[in-house]
Amino acid sequence: MSEAANSLIQATVDHLSQFAPFDQMAREHVQWMADRLTLGYFAQGERILSPAQSDTVRFFVIKQGVVQGEQGGVRTQDGSPWLELHEGECFPLGALLANRPVTSTYLASSDVFCYELSAGDFLQLTRLSAAFYDFCTRRIANLLEQSQHLIQAGYSRASAEQQSMSSSLSSIIRREPVTCAPDSSIRQALQMMEDHGVGAMVAVEGDIPQGILTLHDVLSRVALAETDLGQPVIGVMSTQLTTLPPHAPAHQAALAMAKQGIRHVLVTDSGRLTGVISEKDLFSLQRVGLSQISTTIRHAATLALLKQCARDIQQLARNMLAQGIAAEQLTQIITTLNDLLTTRIIELALQDSAVQGIEFCWLALGSEGRFEQTLNTDQDNGIIFAPKADQDPAALRARLLPFAKRINLALAECGFPLCGGDVMASNPKWCLSLAEWQDTFDTWIYHGAPMDLLHSTIFFDFRPLFGAAHLGTALREWLRTAAPRNSRFLHQLAVNALRNRPPLGMVRDFVTGEGHTIDLKMNGITPFVDAARIFSLAVGGVQTNTLQRLREIAGPLNVSARDVDAYCEAFLFIQLLRLRLHHAQSGQGAPLSNRVDPDTLNNLDRRILKEAFRQARKLQTKLGLDYQV
């Protein structure tokens, strides 16, 4: 090799090593690749790859320029592409790994130079370099990057400019905050709001926020109260401020708005105000806003209004799904709003109820208890109460049961079907005192009949939702110490869990059931949920959410962070498939179910689903080894 050629290769290696995954690869492997690269040029507007192309797909790394991706010609409303790749980014991993044509069209947005590698050399490199193989397979297996692009592409014709809910707050601040001094007059503050066209004014002292005045405050605290406009504005401001740091993701602001019924969150860095995020900033796409729903729920006086709120929650969830929000965030938001709805139903039922004076706690069970509700969910709930020394638990239960029945029926009217297994607070079995719950759990743990094992998979995911939360906390603490003491019970749970295997086939990709379908909940989500629960019980964990449980058990059980990440990514991918399925069924007016025909999935989603099931199988293998099943 001439000295000039060798210098060129070394320069290529140095250039590639600035970007992932080449920056994590051994230099000898990057050089092996550089030795085999050719350099291609594509003029602006030229097609690089397309589904109709018959030539063997090659591996491309962008050296210079911008490449745009299109799905079936779909572009966003403003004409921008659904995917844009820049220097150092590579494509098309899915097609190369699956040995198939590409499903997208890749175009040169500008004059583009690409490093090109043959498909055979690409596959050889995946065998040579573990870092390269890991990047390629995880990139394909990671829903958060791949499937969200597909979802956004499918909805982009009807969507305006979209904001990712995983974006940092600093990236979506649109302008410098409009501020005033705390002693400015109300008139001065209102004039500044008018001049700057803003809906909120923040009073600061040395850049430290002291209070916020919104248009809603102007109506209730200034206009209707006929307040003297010469008074200091701080006197009519809200001083209980909700602040988040610039690096916080947008979904945290969304959750804060939902929980507190507010429309603005302050962004502060080391206490200093850097921006104001409004509901409009987060949800410009949506007809119904998050805080609008939560505020309406809090003030709803009738069941009819709450039923409309339940429909709004469903619509909001569909809009956010189309917006590309991640499954973990979306299920948390759905559950948070459903919590608010349930809370308001309970509050209304308490207004004319015979349970006044009884200390009780409404328990969320099952998927709601795990913060994992989707668009298709029924009721799982219970009541825990605390009798006083002179009170008979049976007498209190008799007063609580009609009250619980009203709540269960109201929830059913709001779209949460009654539980077919009667796991509801209106069932006397699940309306118990703290001591009775402990006795029930103790029986399950030390006797472990088949029905006991089934019940534990629902009830051990409980969390307090309304009322005397300390009762739920006390029961969780009792269970945290009681469950690990009986290894036989945990072994029985493992045996039960391992009867439900991921539907992977030996010849075909999947083992299908009724109507050539796979149950994404039973065969996809449940293996992760069951394993995470058992491991959490074994280590005395306090979490109920599956992802949090997986992260919580990593240290005590010596599970690598890489494996935990893979389990979580696989779980989230299947969750998002469920959400997409429910969205499609709802749009077609079909009943919601968890069954999907794998042949209806595109090639990429099929591959990711197969990898997700493999992660479930891997997690079950650990469960089997730990409990010798």
C-alpha cells in the first residue's frame, strides 16, 4: 500500500472515530472497515436507497451532507422529512441485519458524500466487533428510536410541528421570560403582559422567582375581586411555584401540570429563572390540554362531566401517541389522569355517604397499581380500613361496601369495565381492615394454593390512591418483610410464571394462537411483569412499577445494567405495540384487545418483537435458574 493511500485510510479512521459506534470500537476493527470502504457521491435530490431498488443493499456512513428519509412519501405538514441523518450517522441497519430491501426512501438533501461498505463486509464486521454488533442490534431492538419515527410518519399529514416529550425543557423554551419586580404595581405588570403578548408574568428578585401571575389569576384575583391596580403585584400572585431544571424532560412538566392543575412551569437553573414553559408549548397539537382535563376533573360536580373527561383522556392519549411520546411516559400520564378521575368519583360519593368518619384507603391494583395502564383496561381495586378499638370490622365493612359499589359502577360508566374476576372494592373479600389484609396475604404466602398465587399477581402490585395512604404504606412494609421469608412461596410463583412462555417458534418467527394472533399482554408483557414482581418480593423491594422494579433489583441480584436496559427496552417496545394496536382498533370502531396478527407488522417491527420476546425468555431463564425450576 502506498504511503498516500495509507495516510488516506488513517484519516478515514480518525474521522469515523468521532462518531458512534466507531468511537467505542477497537481501532483495528475501524481500520479493517476503512480498508474496505468506497466513497460515493450523491447530488442534491438524488435517491440513495428505495424499497423498489433491486441491487444489494449496502451500508452507508455519511461523510458530508444531509440525508432525508421518507416513509411511503409521507412528510410533515411543513414539508420536512420524517427522518434526517447527518454527518457520522449510518443506515440502513434494519435492512442489512434482516437481509431485506429497505422500507424507506433515502434522498440526498444536499450534495452528499457517503462511505459505503458491502453487505457481506458489514455482516463480517458485526462478527469481528462486539461493540459494532451491539450498536446495530440494540439500535434495531430499541423502540424509543425506531418505532417512534414510524408512528410520527403515519400521523404527520394531520399533525403540526411536533415536540418530543423526551426533549429537555431548555430545548423548548421559546423566549426569554417576561419578568417584573415584586413591588411593581398590578397595572404595570398587566401592561407588560399586554405589550409582550404573554399569558404569565413572573416576579423576580435577583433573577430568583418570587411569584407568578397568570391570566386566570387576573380574572379571579384582580377583575372579579376589584383589586386596586396600584397595589404591588406580588399580593395577587401565586407564590407556591412549580419549578424544574433545564435538563428535565418535557414529560415531567406535563405530569406536574396534570397533578397540580396548573398551566405553567418555571424553568430554573441553580434557583435562577431561565424560562417559562406553558401548556401550549407542550401540547400545541392537542385539541384538549392536559391541565384542562385535570382541572375539569378536579371541579367536576356530576358523573356526566366525568364521563366526558374520561373520553378526553382517551383522545389525549391518542394524540400523544401520534406525537411520538414514549410508552413509559404515556402509560404514566394515562394512569395519573385516571387516578384523578377515580379520586373525584370517590370525593363525589363521599358527599352523601354513610362512611364519613371511617379511616380508609382506596387501593389501586394490577396495571393501575403499576402505573402501566393503556387505552384498554378494566377495574382492579380494593379498600383497606382502620377500625378503632371499639369498632367491629364487619360493621364498618357493611357501611363501606355500598359506597364502594357506587364507585365501581361510576367507573364502569366512565369506560372502565367491571372486573370479570370481581377484584373490586365492592367485593367483601377485598374490603378489609389492615389486620385482615395481613392475614390474607399471610395465608397466600404460607399456603400458596393455585388461586392464592393468581391473586398475588394482582394484589401484590397495590398502591394507595385515595384516603389514608399510611394504611397502604403499612401494608407494603409488612409485605416487604414477609414475602422474602418464605422461599417456597417465591418458588411457587416462579413455577407459575414460567408456564407462560414467550411465543417464539423454532421454525417460524412466532407461535400464534386464536386467529393467527399473539396476545401482547399475556404472552408479551406478563413475563416481564411476573419476573420483576418475584425478584422485587425476593429482595424486599418497594416499587410496584415493572420498569422501576427491574432497575431496583439490578444491584441486589447482580444483574448488569446492560441486561436491565435490554429488559426495559423490550418491555417498552411491546407496550408501545399494544398502545398502537389499541389506537388503530379505536380508530376503526373495533373492540379493544391485545391480540395482534404478526403478519400485519412491518419487517422492522417483527424483528424487534422477536428480539423483545428473546429478552423475555432470557429474563425467564434467570428466574428458572434462581428458583431451580
